[in-house]
Amino acid sequence: MKIAFIGTHGVGKTTLCYDLASRLKRQDRIVELVQEVARACPLPINRETTLQAQAWILHSQIAYEIAASASGGIVICDRSVLDNYAYLVQQAGRRPEYDALVREWVTTYDFLFKVPIIHPPTFDGKRDTSQAFQHDIDVGIDALAADFNVTCHRLDAARRDGWVDTILTTSGLPLQPPQIDMFRART
């Protein structure tokens, strides 16, 4: 199973990835985490990005996902090709060759969860802090999802504390380790 969190920067995707991975590890699941690729990009990102930088990010994202999927476990992606492509589109416009790649690759995700904007982005050494840019990327992600007819489960901004339970339930995964039910049945 491959789960990806999509959304603009600064919305909590990374924290959510770790929260979900932690819950799944407590269930003795094999979990592979594909971290945000853009942070490792040797080229400019954010508003200064280039077509080459975004090509590096898109292709690296796919490569890391392929490697993570080899484990046979649950793959959790901190971003997907869809939201990475939104940054390319914001800077350089739609590209037919990347439209085709993203349209095809997005079908490899079993579940995409859209993380909403709750707060403005904060600077962490990489992240762009412009609220306008954050909003533009968010709108771009929604537009691409609609254009590519991608099913995204939208997380409720008012229910942040319940997001991991929502993700587990939507994905058909248990909320707790099965062993807990065995112990409850005996008491």
C-alpha cells in the first residue's frame, strides 16, 4: 500500500507522515517513509525554482518511491508527484511531457490525503514564508487534481487531532494493534 500526503508547504505533511508511521510501527507493520525530496535538491527551490530543479525533484520522487516499494511494506510519502508538479507549473507552466508522467504515476498511489492550510508557513531554513505563494501552490494542487481526475481525501482542518485515525480508517487499516483486541476479549 502506498499513501501520499499532498498539500502546499508548511501545512504539517512531514509531522503527519511521522505520526502515521509511528502508529503503523506500533502495529508491527513494515513502514517505509519517502521524505520530502525537494529538501535534498541541489538546485533552487520555492519561488526561485527552475525547470531543471523541478525535473530533478519529480524524477527523484519517483525513484525514491520505487525503492521504498521494494520493501513490501506500507509506503508513506511526504508529498507526491502531483504536488511536486504544482511547483513546476507555478514557475514554468504546464508541460505535456510532465503532464503525461504525473498523470500516469499518480495512479500508483493507493490513497492521497490533502492536508489543508491551517497556519502561514514558518521559516525552517528551506521553506518559503510567503502566504501568497503558499496559497497559490495550494490552488495549483487542487487544479491539477481536478484536471487529472485524482481522488484526494481531504483532511478536515478543524479535526487535526483526529487525522491519523481518519487516514487509518479511510485506508482500511486498524486503529490499534490487533493484539489489543485479543487481550480485551479475555477480560
